[in-house]
Amino acid sequence: MIKFKLYWDKDAETKWLNEMADEGWAMTGFFAGFYKFEQTEKGKWRYQIDFGEKFGSVTEDYREFMNEAEIEIVQSWGYWIILRKLASKGKFQLYTDVESSIEHYTKILKMFKVVTIIELICFFIEVMVAANGAAIGWVFACIVAAFTLVVANATIKTKNKIIELKSRQTGIDPEKDERQVSPLLPIGLLLNSCGLMMGQSDSLSPMMTGPVRMVITLLAIVFMLVGAAKSTPGCGRCRKK
């Protein structure tokens, strides 16, 4: 069985993989959002996701350490490493103390920040391309903007996780960043890029694409307006009550 999902939250992804395992589906492979599962005994496997030191691969020391711990490396993708262990071997937890957990999430936060900067640079490049007369630039600008918002949300969530972990060390109530971008906003941007792309296509009949493009554009506007209304930008760090 193959399922398609896009996750930026590794904790949510881990939870989903373990829920699938509880239903008797063991994840055996991953590529660009496509997860491959095979049927197995319910609850046989426990999954965890780690953040590696090398892009697209794992070191020999890491592989040997996991083998000694009876942990199987299912897949590495970018810096992410999907691991699994037989449930019969006991509880599967990678980081058992607060300090190592903070270090783990700090690495992830740095990666998200770098990705956000790269995407912002790409966005401004596409805007400049569009401003110079290449209308297709607006299509890619909308796509990049959508992914930038998604990564920005992931950055804030990871930052809040670190704040929460640090509060355990100090015993002080955490001051979390409550800013959030509604998922409807990037969805609206992606729909708008589809509408723009249809307008740039010479292979499609204007009579056929006109009404469809209008519907897509209207939906995009609705999603973006509702998404903007539901987003909570600019409130900064708010004390948790």
C-alpha cells in the first residue's frame, strides 16, 4: 500500500507511523511524500524519526550504534532518518533526557531557518523575473510563498517545543510564540498558482479553461482571505496561561 502525506512536524509524523503500525501496516519506504507500507502483525513495530548529521545518508558509526541497539534504519531522506524497532524489545525512545532533546530540536530549528531563508530568496527572484515580463514568474512566486509559510509554521512550532523543554529545566512557565499561519493561506496561494498556470498555457482552449480558471481563482481568493483572517501574525511571544 502507498499513501501520500506531507509532514513538516516530525512528532506528528512519528505518531501517524505508529498509528499505522497499530493497524497492521509497517512503513518500509519513503520518497517525496509517498510512504510505502506492507501488511504485518498489528503493533509489531514502533517508529521514531531522527535528525542526522549528513544530508541523504547516515554515518557508519550511527549505523553500527543503531544495529547494537536493535534498531532498524528504514529510510533516510535529506537529514531525516526513519527508524523502527520491534515492540517486543521494549519502549522505543531516542532522547530520554531534556538536554539531549533540546539539542535535537535545536538542530531541526536551524535547518528550518536555513530553508526559510533560501525560500525567501527564491521568492524574490521569481518576483523579479515576473516584474521583467515573464508572467510565469508569478506562478512560481505563489508556489514558493506557500511553502515558505508552511516552513515558517514549522519553525515556530519547533521553537515552541524548545521553549517548552527549557521550561522543564528552569521550572518557569514558558513564553511561547503564538504566531501561526493558517493552512488555508498556502492552499489559497497554490490554487492561485494553478489558475495563473492555466492562463499561461497555450495548449488549453480558452473556452474550456476560462470558467474553470475563474472558479479556481475565486476559490483561491476565498482561501487566502479566510486564511489571512485565521492567521495570528505579529503578537510575538505571549505568556502561556
